[in-house]
Amino acid sequence: MGKIKQISASPVLNSRGDWTVQVDLILSDGSRVSASAPQGKSSGSAEAHEVDWKSAIKNINEIIAKEFKGAPLGSQNFVDKRLLALDGTVNKNRLGGNTTLAFSTAYAKASASAKKLPVWKYLRKIFGPKVADSKRPLLFCNLINGGAHADNGLDFQEYLVIPQAASIRESTDIAAKIYLALKKYLSKKYGAGATGVGDEGGFAPVFEGNTKPFEILEKVAKEEKLSKKVCFGMDAAATGIKLSKQELTNFYANIIKRYDLQYLEDPFSENDFQSFAKLSGKFGGKVWIAGDDLTTTNLARMQEAYESKSINSMIIKPNQIGTVSEALAAVRQARKWGWKVVVSHRSGETNDDFIADFAYGVGADGVKLGAPARGERVAKYNRLLEIEREI
């Protein structure tokens, strides 16, 4: 097993034009791996603390490099525990969750390389619970953006199309066909300016009300003869939405019935476990009620959600917690409770495709990568396709 020969960090741009940190490792066999930290815009308050990119680079080059230069590969949990000890705070306030994740991810890639394994297979080996090679995640494709990801007046953040297909190849094809047809429809109905996109590549025109996107997605899917091959979902990202709990509940009841919703994420404010529980009690038998800002890939938040019966599924975002090992632990716990697991990118992404390997590695039920457009999103879709061919 090889060792880390050299560690360095540098700034790279993310998809919003902001700087983020990239970690480069040179290994004892002369090979090189790199990993960069994504960044969320709509973030839960309990997420790992994020430091600015200059501090992240300094922390890598001056603290982490000294600690881990010469470290052997293939010991993910041990290295991640050392990272936590080096930080010494509950929420990674010293080093920053973006700093620790960039290094932890680079170390995972390096260990996979040393073991001559694809990253997804390395992750599956250290994950623990058995996952069938045939397991494919559903694609949760954000084709219309609103909320914090677009300046278009929509209260809710993501309008999702979820292809119901047995392969990633077919699912991607369905998503891409609807995406392109949607672009034509919006341009014809609202004008060329309506095809501008939000942070995650979905279209972001100004709509007449919060249900209009579903009406249009349903229409486009029908015109493409794909109605029976897709379901719909929503990430409400409801923290900060200026609607009452009753107004939100009524809205969700309406769209669940009208559009046969499969998935509903963060329907209430991030600390409103009881409203989540009431909605789950009513609709959890047919709808994935998912926590994101509610749970933040954090075992303590997850425990509270479990005890209050708030959700039946959850989002996993490694950068919410700050290390690969902690993200894996969150998935293990979710599985013990019988929750669906949806692995997710962030709105501010680079071309790093690690999240696709992570989703396959843990046997995720779903994966959120944005729209099937823009380089930083397409890189991840293409990596899923590549993994499917490998299997």
C-alpha cells in the first residue's frame, strides 16, 4: 500500500464563479489525485462550518499537510478521525468542513487508486452493508429552479422530474429529452428570455404561481409520450418561506394529489420536526418525505428526526458533515431505520465527480445532480453512466 508523498491546496472556481479549495495529493508511486469542495447556497444552520477559501488553502498547506505527509493509504476511518481531532471542535469551526472534506475526498480517491479500484468500489468496501451491483439510484433531475437558486419569484426551490427506468442510461435519456423539450416549450410560450437557467442548470423563468412549473412539466412529458415513465418531486427548502404551516400543508396536499408526487424534501422550516411528522403521518405511505436542512447528514439531527417520526427518507451531502467517513456513517444509520437515501450535489459545484461514485458506492436510492446540462452537472451524469458500463 502506498503513501502520501506531497499535499498541496490551491483555489479553483465553482459553477457560481466563486473560489473554492482544491486539494492535490502526489502519491509514493508518482500518481496524482485531486478533489475540490462544493458549496451550498440554501444551507442548513446545523451544517459543518465553512471557512473562506483563503483560510481553507492555508489550513491545508500549513496544518493538514504537516500532519498527513507520509501517511499510508487505505485507512479512511483512521485518517478522518485524525482530521476531527486536528480540528478539535464540534462543528469544524477551526479547519472548516470544506477544508476537511476536500482532503478526506482526495484521500479516498488516493486509497482507491492504491488499491487499483474504482472509487465507487473502494467506498462500497469500506461502507459495510452489502449492496447489490445491480442497484441503480433513481435520478432526481431539477429541471425548473426557484427559491434561493433563481430570481424568478417561485417560493419553492426545485421542481424535479424523476425517471422511472431500470438503467442510468435510459433515465438520463428520459431526463434529457424532457429538458430539451421544456426549453422549446418555454421559449415558444414565454420568449427566448425564459430559457435562462438557475444555479443547478434548470430553467428559471417567471411563472404565474407555484404550481405552474408542475403543470408545464406534466404537459411536456405528455407531449414527449413519457408521462408513464416519470414521476415528479419537489425540494421546497421551506426555511424562510413566508407561508403559514397550514398554507404549506394545503399546498402540499394539493400537489401530492394533483401531480401524484413521489418525493417532497424539506417541506417545513429546518427545526419544525413536528410539522414534518404530521405530514409524514398523512402522506408517508406513498411519498418520500425527506430531510435535508432538517438532518444535515448529522447523526444527532437524524436521531431527533427518527424519534419524532418526521421523515422516511433523507438527503446525504458529504460537505454538510465534512468527512467521507461521517457521511458513510449517516447512510448506515439511515439504512438501519429503513429510510430511503438520496445522495446530493450542491448548487455551487466544480467538475469533481466524486458524488456519483459515492452514490453508487453506498447503493443510494436516489441521486440529485441538477439538470442534465452545464459542465459541472454533466460531469456527474457522465460518471454515473461510466460506472454503469463498468458494472
